Amino acid sequence: MTDQLNTAAREQRRRIREQRQIPIVGDDGDVILSFLEWCELAGLPESTAREMRARGQGPRCVQLGERKLGVSLAEHRRWVRARTEATT
């Protein structure tokens, strides 16, 4: 039963992500992505992103609710620049 619930929840999250268009250009730095949307944008599995965040290697998050995190597009871009500079 739990597997069915997990599968249904994953399917629902996938449908929500597909319906939302994530702006990538323009004056959109204040746009807040849910943590799962950010994982998709960054190309990371959720588990890897959470591990990176726990080690202090992820982007700074915005507390959207008691148990919900988000990441601004501006912070995502800062995080990408920092990781790019660190590898060169």
C-alpha cells in the first residue's frame, strides 16, 4: 500500500512540474522554485541535492512553509557560478 501511495505522489509531482513553465531568462531573479523544481533545473536527483544541502554545498534556500523549501532563480545562478569557478 505504501508503494502505491509513493508512486501516486511521485506521479502527481511529475504532472505539476510539467504544467509549470520555469522562466530561465529576463528579469526573473525573484522567482522562487520549489526545491523539487530546483533539483530538476539543476539536473540533480532529489536525494543528491538534499545531501549536498546537508553538507553546505547546495544553494541557499528560502523557507516557504513549515516543511517546504524553495530556491530563487537568482540564488540558483549564484550557486552555478560558484561551482563553475571552483572547478576551473
